Amino acid sequence: MPRSVNAVASHQRKKKIYSRVKGQFGRRKNVLTVAKNAHDKSLGYAYRDRRNKKRSFRGLWIIRINAGARQHGLSYSALIGLLDKKNIQLNRKVLADLAMNQPETFKAVVDAAKA
């Protein structure tokens, strides 16, 4: 009886790893064990940075809101406090967009919070 090998499946597994590490430097792209390690590490970085992206965007929004609020004589924390007190429920993403792209609308929001 001839020897049975699973060459097609193992070749496809290797091919999948190599295609995912294409563009890496040195042996990370063409040696299977090194490529597997690089691939596993990259998946960990991707998982971590999907969460870090949310953090950094929130920080960016806060910086933009603070810059817009200071043009109207308020700090970021004072503006958020006034908005909360007046029960104006706009999230930081929307406020940052207004502060950057529609300053007259942002001024109306700030005036509504001050009133």
C-alpha cells in the first residue's frame, strides 16, 4: 500500500501563513517557523491596537473640543460640566466635529450651555 501524505493540505496551510506575512523583512517572510511567530505576534498587535485606537481618538476629540471651548472663554471640563448640567447630550465625537468643521454651530452649542 502506498504511503499517504497530506501534501495538499500542508502546502495550503504554509501558503496561507506566507501570504499573511508577505512584506515582512528577512526570514520572517520565507521561513515557516519564523513566519508563524511573526504572524501570531501581528495578530496580538492587531487585537491590542483595535482597543488603543479608541483611546487615541477620544484623546484627539478632547483636544479639539478644548481648543474650540477656549475660543469662547471656557475650558474643556467647564464646557462638559455645563453641557451635563443643561442635559445636552452630545458625545465627544460630534462635539469635536462641530468645533473643527462648523464653528458657528459649536458656538451655538456653547451659548446654549452657558445660558
